[in-house]
Amino acid sequence: MSTSELDALRSGQLWEDFCESLKSAGAEVLAAGTPEDDLTRAEGYRYLTRLLRLSLEKHLEFSDPNCPQFYSLSHETAKIGNDNPDNFYQNCAVDGRRSYRITGNAGHAEYLSIETKAGSFAGQGNMAPTGHITLEDLELGPEGEFALLVSATRQPGNWLPMTEASDNILVRQTFRDRALEPKIDLRIECLDPQDAPVLDPTEFAAQLKRVVPFVNGTAGLFRNWMLGFSEHINALPPNDQKMCLQAGGDPAIYYHNSYWQLAPEEALLIEFMPPKDCRTWNFQLSNFWMESLDYRFHRIHLNRSSAHYEQDGSVRIVVAATDPGGAFPNWLTTAGQSGGSMLLRYVEASDFPPVKTRVIALQQLASGRIH
């Protein structure tokens, strides 16, 4: 840190610069192509406050790779990139030049993946995995316990690769019913630790400067995704899977991201045959900012376990502002929204059947007159 930067810290200029830079994030809410309705705009500004909370956690509170701790970079009240309502996400700062040990118990999660990554939504690097392991890859003890070594150098037994550039870990725990099923308790330790951390003024200044670029980078990335998805509104084609990986996606998941838009009197009918072999699948509704709609209070997603199946094994989902009736048990509410993003994901699937979608008058759907 230069003398001038120390002077900025002492004088308060560092804080003033931080506050001034935060203003730039507001441009994402007003950018061309962003819906101008009051709800989307209010959610946009709320989204920025949420990203700010997450960025402060990431860059100030949980940023020390020498004393790593798991925290959540996406949860019920702060969300990124079509977060999965069936998932419990955990993140952790690491240093690819060091070695770590993760311990836990297999528990009852339907799917568990642990990845190392380099880069972030702020634009540094590519967020494709530098290492990836699932629960099925782990050797477990008699009670389901495991220890997983994390390093850039190959290790015997349970090993999660890194590169020297790796700087973070992402964990996905996927549940059939997240509200009822216990989470896997994971712990992490650095195997070549240094002294316990004490706030370093020079490092703090550098950390604070990273906060706003993460907010801007995240908001801008997924806003641009939505502009691309607007080319196939109310359709659900496969995503560019490489694009998903580069934005932090799981290599074991196949993604269908898109844009939905409905009038109050319309319904979106989605029909597909799930893959023959698939660990799990789910479908969700999100807002324009690619935040899942509030699943704490609204039924906005379905998965392999919660969905109703037709006699031939296919799935028929109805997205509408109001319930069309008992003939359509897979109704999902738009929760006051007129449009946003949607995502169908297959986990460890053997094939990727096409997805049919069509917009139907809600009145016609409620009468049962569909063909």
C-alpha cells in the first residue's frame, strides 16, 4: 500500500471513494433492455443491496485462506444467477498454493458436489471448476464420515484438485425437501496455517476496493444473460453449457435457462419427459435479476420428488398468476411477477429430452380445453 493510500485511509478518503463507486451499480437497474415496471425496478435496487451484503461477506469477513470458513454466497435473502431453491450453497476462500482438509458426514442429501474455482463475478478469471468431486466419488467410513484433501498436488484417497490459481470452493447440497432434510455439516482446515488473523489496515483497504466490482460484475453479467434469453421468451431451449460453466455452473448439471413473460390472463404450459437416468431434476421461476422467487412463501419450483407425473411418466407444469384448478397439480405461481427468468436443470442425466412450451389462455386451461 502506497503512502497516498495510507493517507486516504487515515483521512477518510478511502471510505468516500468506496461510497462514490457504489453509485455506479445503480446504472445496472436503469440499463437499456431492463423492464421499467415499478416491481422490477424495486427488486433491482434490492438486488444491489443484497449483492453488497454478499460482497462484504466474501471480501471482508471470509476472505482469509489461511483461516478458512464456510459461508453462503447465495441463500434465502441474497441470491445469484438462478439460485436453486433445493440447494444449500457453501463457499470458502482458499489459496491454491496451500493444502486443506474438508471433513463431514454423507448425510441424506440427494446430491453433493464440491468444486474448486479461480476467479469471480467481478471479472477476474474463469469460474469453470479447477476441481470437481461428488458424494459418489468419496470413500466413506462405516458411519458415512469422510475426509477430503484439497490441494494442487495429487493426494492418495479422497482428493479434490486445485490449481495454484484456485482461490475459492463452492459446495452444492441438493435436497428433495430442503425445509425438512438435515444439511451435511462440513468443516475445513488449512494444513499449513499461519498465525490467527489480525486486521491489517493495508489489506483492508485492498479488500474494500474489491467489494463494488463484485456487485457491478454480478449484476451486469446476469442482466446481459437476460437480454440474450429475450430472444426465446416462453421457450425453454438448452443453454450454452460452456457459458454456464464459466459462470460457476456444475459440470454434472445440464441447464435450460430462459425468459418467461405472461399477462395475468395467460398461463405457460411446460411439458417434458425426464431423462431415463437422472439423479434429480428441478424447475424454478425467478425474477428478471435471476433471483429465485421467494420460495419461503410461494410455490415457485418443483423437483423430481415433489412433482406429479402423467401416466406415461412425463411432467406437465403450469406457470400462472392464479391456480387453474386440480387438473394441474404442478401449478407454480408467478408471485405477482409479469416476467422473469426460468430454469430447468438435470443432474447427472444420461440424455436430454426436448422441452415443449406454449402459452394458453388461463380460462381455457381452467376449463380443461387443451390439446
